[in-house]
Amino acid sequence: MDVRIQTVHFESDEKLLEFVRKKLEKLNTFHDRITKVDVFLKLDNVVHNLKDKIVELRVHVPKRDFFVKASSKSFEESFDNAFLSLINQLKRQKERQAA
């Protein structure tokens, strides 16, 4: 599984990147044919003092791509929300294939 993490409008610290990598390792338990994962970490409303943290996840599997987006006041919370949504999509896809 190839993981690419891109940050937009800021420089990320290693702690956040390690958090993301550690969580993404769990994806193989939900789908065994994941080829690539693209993670986009973005800051929204750069002009204002309150900056929303946006996380976008794109997961590539043969014949299908999954995409989720979440935003909140912290990257960890945004990532967790997006990750849970992605897991739900992967589970639904597996159920459809089994039926």
C-alpha cells in the first residue's frame, strides 16, 4: 500500500504525520487490495484567525476509488471522522461483493 501525504497551506510536524501513518496501517484489515492512499491535510479560512482543519482521504482499490472529506478544529479529529467514514464505505462495499 502506497501512502502519500500532502499538506496544503502549512508545514506539518512529524507527530501529525506519524499519527496519520499509524491509523492508515489499520486499513488493510478492512480491505486487502488497497493499492494507494492519498491524504490531503488542508487549512481553510486562512484569512481569518479561526482555521478549520480539513482532511481528505482517497483510497484506490482495483476498479474502485473511495473518497471522504471531514473538517473540524483539529487535524486529529478531522482525520478520525474521515477515517470512520472511509471504514463504513469499505465495509458496505465488501457486503455488496459478498451478496
